[in-house]
Amino acid sequence: MAAITALAQRSETATALIDGVLHGNRLLLARTITQVENQTAQASDLLHALYPHSGRAHIIGVTGAPGTGKSTLVTALARCYRQAGMTVGIVAIDPTSPFTGGALLGDRVRMRALAGDAGVFMRSMATRGSLGGLSKTTGDVVTVLDAAGFDRILVETVGVGQAEVEIASTAHTTLVVEAPGLGDEVQAIKAGILEIADVLVINKADRPGVDATLRALQMMLQIEGESTRLVRHHGQLLRVESPAAAGAEEQRWQVTVMKTVAAESTGVEELRAQVERHREWLVASGEMAVREQLRIANTLENIIRAELNRRILSRMPDGRMNEMVDAIRRRETDPYRAAADLLHLL
Amino acid sequence: MSERKIRVLVAKPGLDGHDRGAKVVARSLRDAGFEVIYTGIRQTPQMIAEAALQEDVDVVGLSILSGAHMTLCPKVVELLRAQGQENVVVLVGGIVPDDDIEKLRAAGITGIFGPGTSTQEIVDFIHNQVQVAA
Ligand SMILES: Nc1nc2c(ncn2[C@@H]2O[C@H](COP(=O)(O)OP(=O)(O)OP(=O)(O)O)[C@@H](O)[C@H]2O)c(=O)[nH]1
Ligand SMILES: [Mg+2]
């Protein structure tokens, strides 16, 4: 039984991988994604070469509590896009176990209907220690799919945790999926969700309680809508010159609540139309440029932070960290002073 | 700062409807630290090969119940090889009559695990077959 060094053997040259991605070779696309996800030595060359080819796809984030039907909805949306003649890339993220490092990626189970369609490419990703509902390389994988020419890219976040902020800074259009049922409707809706929703979706509209959920969401939109918009304008968004700033009132995007039965594709074509309206609004209002700016700033910041972290830790003298931990445990110093001392060593 | 993970696709080919066994295996492989892509029941060899390609997995684990393994499993191997995934390790779990074991091996299925197999055995086998470059 010769040990097969599967991972080691597949070292296509960067040129071959890039060519493959740009010319529709699905195997090489898949392998490029692996390199990027694993942040191999080649990954930065690959991204460098592919980046100029990205920026064309519209990126749609799909977030919401576990089991609300995100994967089913992604599948139904993808089918609508295919019927409209567009190609679709899908990235679905599930959590990595913090204890074993393993992950069970199960979103494909709901995506059978997409099998055999060469206009769709679906990839599952594990969070690998990231807490924000995406993994730290999700944005890079989206870049690769974008460069590969997919017209629309759907990103399904992890159903738990703080998925909000990250998906909003990765996607152009964010769909927040709710489902009717279970207890106090208003309480069930997580704080922070309205700020990031470009479209609110009540999936499983075939279930009882859908109207109560609809009313609750619409009420929350009315109450919080105003302040939310203000934060958006006087917060980060004002940093950038935005044509929308003038006469912004009429130009504001209206967040709507839409009902779907993803399992039967009901309401999904309407949802797709709404996503496309949002895309048109982003472009016409100048908000697209604002979001791209934020998205890129966010990416850059994350890369710098990760790299600084890596450099600092790699320069830490062997064993110093453990010595400090012991010293802190003995209460000879405290974590802040110890950190300062360690950083001083560098 | 590269992080490599062994990726395993767990699929249930054939028409029989329940997948409790496959799910148990999928969960224990996750607990062993693998990234497990679970695809569910009623998968055709084409669907399995397509998922294996998009997910760029190192291992494909096929869970079988019905007697159809002699046609379905070699077909998966054949499709994987044809699409350029020569190195993907293919395993079969389930009841395989002794007579068929050699035939499956000849068809390129390197691991055949009967109903009593411990998870650890499968995990060790995978680690042995897929050497993750450090
Ligand atoms: N009744 C009804 N069930 C649905 C609908 N959409 C999805 N489901 C079911 O809801 C369950 C969960 O669907 P998924 O698509 O896996 O939900 P998800 O949000 O992706 O789940 P996680 O990824 O685990 O967070 C499945 O059993 C679906 O068949 C719907 O519109 N109506
Ligand atoms: Mg899902």
C-alpha cells in the first residue's frame, strides 16, 4: 500500500491554475480555490494574477438563523438566475469544531437540483476558527469565482454567531432570511440584523404564523429604519464622496419584506427581481462605489492585521510566551504588562 | 501560514432511502478533524463525481446498503479518474460480499470497510493514504 501523497502531488504551476480559472476549467478552478483557502505559498501569486479579472460579479449574501432555509433558497435563487441566462457561483460556510478542527459541511444536501449544471459551481467552506459567520478566506474564494466569470455569486453564511457584519462587508446585496414560528417574533429577530438587510425574506411562508412574522418585521423596519439609515450616512459611509449624499431622501433604498417558499420556488423569482433592483439602485445611487470602498478597506485591514500578528508571533523567542503565561498565573505580573514586555522584546 | 485540511466527501449512492449509517460516519470523520462534505442520499455516480471535483476532496467515502455497489462504486472511480482526479482515494463502507471485495479493489477502491469497522480504523486508513504535506 503505497502512501499516496495526494495533496503534495498536485502542484500545478501557478500559470496553469490561472489559465484554468480564466478559461473555465472546473478542476483547476477547484484546485485554485483550495490553494487560496489553505493560504499556500502560491496563493498570493494566484490572487495577484486573478484580481484584475474580478469585480464583475454581483455578490449576494444570504444569512439567517439555522434551518431557516438558506441553502434551499440559494438553490432556488440560483435556478432563477440560470433561467435568466446567468451563471452562478455558490460558497456555503459551516462551522469548524473548535475542539477537533473538523467540520461537517452539509449545505450540498439541499442543492441536488443544481447537479449537472455546468453554469453553476458550488463550494463548501469551513470557518476554520473564524467567528464572523464566514471564514477568513471566503472573500478570496469569492474573488476567484468572480475572476472565473460567474455572473452572480451567492454566499451562504453560518447560521449561528455574529454573521452580520462580515457578510455585509463581503456582499453587495445582503438577504436576511427569517422563518415563521417559535415564540415571540420580535425577540427572535437578532439585534443588528436590520442594519445589514437589503432585503428581508420570510421563508417557509407555507408555515403558520407567517403573517405575524411579516407584521413584526414591518413594524421593526418602521421603528428602526430611520435611525439605521442615519447611522449609515453619518457613520462610515460619509467617509467617501457619495453622489447619493445630495438629495439622498428620495434615493434611499427601501428595505422590503418578501415571502418565499424556497422548497417550492414560490416567490423566488420576485426575490431575484428585487435583488436585481437593488443592484441597479447601488449603481445608480453611487452606493456601489461606497460599498466597494468599504469592502476593500475591510479586506486590506484584515490582511494587514493577520500578517502583523504572524510576524510578531514568529519573532517571539521560543518559550517566552509560556514563561509569561506562568508568571501571570503566579500573579507576578498581569496580562497587559506581560504583553507590553513581550512586544518590547521585538 | 498555510493550513491544510483533509477533505472527505461522504455520499450515499443508490436508491435506498435512509442514510443513518452515512451520517454517523460523517460525524465521526468530522470528530477526527476532517472537513466532511455530506451530500445526502440518492446520489448518482455523476453527482458524486461532480461534487468531488467542485469540493476538491482528497477522499470519497461511499456508503452502501443495496447490492448495487458493484456497478455504482467502480463508476464513481472511473468518473473521478476521467475528470483528472487520479489521486482521490475512494472508500466503500457497508456490506460487501467476500466475492466482490477483490473486484472492487481491482476497480480502484482502496478501502472496503464492513459494518463492524471502528471509526478509528477508517481514520487511520485515511491518514495513511493521504499524506498532508507539512
Ligand atoms: N415548509 C418549508 N420547509 C422548507 C422551506 N425551505 C426549506 N425548508 C426546509 O427547511 C429545512 C432546512 O433547510 P435548509 O435550506 O437546510 O436551511 P439552512 O438555513 O440552510 O440550514 P443551515 O445551513 O443548517 O443553517 C429543510 O428540511 C428544508 O427542506 C420552505 O419554504 N417551506
Ligand atoms: Mg444551509
